[in-house]
Amino acid sequence: MLLAASSLLLAAHTLASADAPDWSFYHTTDEIFAELESLAKSCPVLKVWRQKAASGSYAVNTQLGLFSDAASAGKKARLHVTFGEHGRELISSEVALQLARVVCTPGSPEAAAAAKRFGYTSAWVAELLRHLELQFVPVENLVTRRKVEKGDLCNRMNGRGVDINRNWDNHWGIKGPEYLASEEYGGTKAFSEPETRISRDAIAAFKPLGFVSIHAGIREMYMPYDHISRQATDPALHEVMALINKKHCRCKTGSAGQISGYHAYGTATDYMYEILKIPLTFTWEIAGDPDAPMKECFKAFNPVTKAEYDESVQNWAGAILTFGGEIVRRSLDITVTGKQPAAGGAAGAPAVVAAAPVAASAAAVTAAAAATAGLRGVGAAPPPIAAAGGAAVVMPRSITSTAQSRSSAAWAIEAKLGKQLAEQPRSTSVGVVLGGVVGVFVALRAGRALCRAAS
Ligand SMILES: [Zn+2]
């Protein structure tokens, strides 16, 4: 009944909503996939592929990508970026496209913006990719993003109603006092969803040093943890967060719950940090308007104007490059300048170089090298974890066993409205039975709560 009611409410919301993406600069999921595939044909440092997975009759065919200069020998650090975990946060995947244009199309407006705003010239990017492999999922929640594109503007769940940021096998299934099934249902079991399994397998095999998931709904930056009430204490996390914040956000930072007081369970961030032991794990909330009117889900989660859109995609594509540069500096003791002579090439070498099999680029970075160059003040490096096809980068880190933290900050907004929605099932029943005016009233209330919930 609740699901049926929710559908009614969302339909009413959509009808009542006047806001929508401006498709003169936003891109559909299929346009993003097509352009990335097209770029990869002429961009030797970009490879894209598809990965299928299914749970019963629910199947997805996800695109994944890798930026890497496979022709460059030597050790490489690794960074994974996930875009589009929640359908309604369209702007997230727009950043993936911007990043690909910066990397693959020297001379483009996107590349020019990266050079002008942050000094990330094509030579700088080329140098970065001689030392960094950057794997990414451009649209993790592709089924629902397509629904959002057709007007289901408040939908954050996957194609069968599961929040894939509550489906990870770490503290899975715990329901806090603010739990909202319509926004946070974590599935029948951990990793029940094909989207989550595809990402898990890709990231676990890749063994990155850094991970970031790009969300929207507010402009804040988070580090672990989501499920307890304190932020992680590792100095490296704080140092990197501070660096990226100063250059790209100048916003509130911390663990999500420190800001919101709302705990989330089974999240990607906590899985990456605690289970896969990725030392530099973040969630970035890159845009959105928490004060948007209740009927305007698109505006609540996305830039509306072209100017706002450009600012977001330019800034956060730059932030990912900054993160990559910092990972290279910390793990390899190499500062990317765009001016350094590279082996076999002169300074300012173009981004496009001879292609080579990407599989050959799984160069190992030893824990010893990481310890030498890397996360100062974090203690001795642990033994490296063996990785199929290459050794893993395992940076030193320390997690206090009693660490407490709170969860995600945009969830503060969700928590604020949690009580309002907590009464929703009863109100909804009335709405369904009576219909008409009561139904519309309930629809607007639910729409408001839905539009305020974020990561
Ligand atoms: Zn989100």
C-alpha cells in the first residue's frame, strides 16, 4: 500500500512540479554513455566498457571507465570515482562527462576552463595520467536516472526501489530512528542489487588508494563514518579534505553525521573505508539548494542555470584532478606540475599518446613506496595486500576501534524532516482512500520530504 501510495504521491508531485532540467546543457544517461564511448575511440588514455548484472528479472548494463596512460611505464597510484549513485542527482554524472572532455579533448572549452581555473593544462593532465589510474562509474544508478530524465524528478532509489547507498555489506540493515523506507530501503540483503555488486567487484579488484562518490543536494564534503557519531581520525583524511576544500569547496566538512546527527547504515563510504581499507575515502556533495521550494526536486539537487551548471562541472572535475594529483604526490612522491620532463618525452607532451593494452598498466606500487612518500604522521605501512594482476596500494592508516561518528550531512536535512514523514504511512492511507484534496495534500507533504532527503 505504501508503495502504491508513493507512486501516486510522486505522480502528483511531478505534475505539480515546474522545475526540470534544461536539456540544452544537461545530458541524458544515453548521451553520456555514447559520448564517453565516442571519446574513447580517439582518446588513448580513456577506456570504457560495459558490465552486466542481474537480480532475478531486474538487470542492468552499467558503463565503467578508466583514465590511464597505458603506454607509460612505472608505478601508478589509483583513484576510483563513482558518479550518479542517486537518480535525481543528475549533476553528478555531468561531472564525469566534463572530466572526460578535459582529459580527452585538448583545446576544448572544458580543457581551457581546467587550465584557466586550476592550472590543469593538457600537459598537466598528461603528466598526471602517467602516474595515476583513475577508474570511474559514470552513472551508477542508470535505470533511475533515465526515469528522472522523463520527469520522475524526486526518485533517488534504483530501478526497483532500493537505495544502493544502503545496500553495502557493512552495518547493513540497521534502521535508525529517522529511517525512511521510501528513501533508504536497503534491499532484501546486502549486495542484493546488481548496481552495488558491479561497483563492489570493480573497486575491490582495482584496489585504489582513494575513493570518492559524487552526490548532490547541498555543498559539503564528508569523510567516514556514516554509521556512528564521529569522524575518522586518520590525519591523511583530514589533510586531503582540507586541501580539496580550500581549493574547490570552502564549505562545511566532516563526517556526515557530525553535521546532521543522522546515522546511515550499509553505505558505500563505510564499506570502502572499513572493509576494502581504502584510506582516502570521501563523499562530496557538490551542489543543490536545501532551501528550494517543496515542489522543486530538480532545483533541490541540481544547478538550474547554465552558469551554475558550468561552475559545478568545472569545479568538481577540477577537484577530482586535484585529488588525483594529491594521491600521486603522497604515494609516489611526485608532484605533478605539467612542466617536468617525462621519460621518453619532453615537458608539455600532449595528452594523447600511443595506445597500449590497459591491462598492462596495472603497475604495482609497493607499500614501502607508499610509506616513504605518503601519508605522513599516520604510522608505519602495513604489508601490501596482494592484488590480482598487480600489487595493491595500501596506505598506512589507523582506525580507533572505538571510533564513533555520525552520518551524512545532506541527511541532516532528511533527519530534519524525518518526523514529518514518519507519520506518512497513516496519512498516506487516508490519502489513498479519500483521494481528491486529501490525496493532493499528502502528495505535497511527501514531495517536500522526498525532495529534502539527500545522500
Ligand atoms: Zn545522493
